[in-house]
Amino acid sequence: MKEKVEKVLGKIRPMLQADGGDVELVGVDDAGVVKVRLRGACAGCPGAQMTLKMGVERQLRKEIPEVKEVVAV
């Protein structure tokens, strides 16, 4: 599943990079929880939680039904 997540993150990454940010995959557990680290401008952005849930998590869950949640670490 980690490879699938990386592939989807590859689609999302250009949008984040356009705003000076990025996302790094930390890991995926057996319960379907994806752990990511927001980097660059995303790391300190007040809208980071919304980006994480409404952007990254929504797209991952849409394309990979096994994903249950995305959390920042």
C-alpha cells in the first residue's frame, strides 16, 4: 500500500510545491493510517490542517479505499 500512497502523493505534491510547501510520507500502518510530514511553507502554515484533511486525506481516500486517515507527525 505504501507504493500506492507514494503514487497519489506524487499527484498532490506539485500543488503544494507551487505554494512553497511539500509533503513527505513517513509511514503507513496496518489500520490504514497514513503518517506524513508537511515541509516547507506547509509546515508553519495556519491552513496546514485543512490542507492535510481536505486535500491530502480526501485524495488518498478517494484513490485508495484502504486509507482510513491521514495524520501529520
